Amino acid sequence: MTNDRNPLIIAFLLGVCCALGVALMFNSNSPFPRAYAQAAGGANSMFAVTGTGTTNQGRDVLFVVDSASQRLAIYEYQNGRLKMGALRNMEFDFQIPYEYLAGKKKQEPTVLDIKKAVEKK
């Protein structure tokens, strides 16, 4: 009869050990160091966004935006190499009065419609 209880006792004791381990990890006096995010320099004028390529491309992409100089830089990391993909001055992009219709695809609502709705208020 004790042989039938052995697996149950072992499972119970393992569960207790796991629960104690989790409780220790979440204790406020944790022995593990706390990780804090670091603010980027540059007077908050630069930020970066990362992304990955589509499936099986094996590449990572980094977009760096400098809002002070209105520039966008795109870097690609693939096969252990980092290369610049593109650099663009966005100053004039933001001066286009309405929407830019690449490929003549109509966008709804148009910028002009939104502008008129906002001006009505």
C-alpha cells in the first residue's frame, strides 16, 4: 500500500518545492538584481524601432529616427553583417499638403475630409 502512495507523495512534494521557488522569486527582497530601462541620450530627439524580416529571411531591421533633424535611417543586420539600407530626410515629406497616393490608391477618409471635419468644431 505504501508503494501506491509514493508517486503521489513525490508529486505533492515537488509541487510544494515549485510553489516555494515561485514565492521566493517574487519576494520583494529578491536576490536577483532588478533590471531598469535606460533613457536614450540626445535630448529625447532620437528613438529607434526594431523589426524582423518575413519568415526565413534571417534578417533584422533597425529604424532610427532623429526628430530634431527630421531624418530616418534604416539599417539591416543579416548573416552577421550590418549595412545601411536607406537614409532619408523627412522634412519635405511632412510638408505635403494632402495625402500622397502611391500607385493612385484612394485612401478613406482623405486628409482634406478630416481637415474640414476638424475645422467645423
